Amino acid sequence: MFIWFSIFFIFSQVMIEKNWLPAKFTGLRLLQLCLVSIGLILFSILVGIFVRQPLFIVGSVTILCSSVISWKYRHKFDHIK
């Protein structure tokens, strides 16, 4: 499981830096992005329970959402330096 999460984290960082995510998702404001991320994580909990793989699905979605939020904060405050 740790290997999958490590590889998925690296893949999600590459995906974000190369702008492979839809502009509709990355163009959200920070509050909206946090709310969408919480909704996606809650939805992944439900899907994970039905598929009987909650750790795998919820962990992957959480890694992706947290990477997008982290990128958004870095991107928003780059001009302050």
C-alpha cells in the first residue's frame, strides 16, 4: 500500500505541474476548492465502503486533493516573494 501511495503522490504532482487537470477544477477559489475536496473525500468514503477497499480509494483521493490544494496555495502566494 505504501508503494502505491508513494507512486500515486509522485504521479499527482506531475499531473498538477503539467496542468493535466481540468481548468474547471484548478480554477476554483481556495474555499471552493477545499469544499470540493471535502466532498470528493466523503464520496470516496462511500465508494470505498461499497467496493470494500476504503483505505485504498480514500487514501488515493486524499493524496490527490491535498496535492491540488497545496499547489493552489503555492500558486496563489508565489507573487508575494
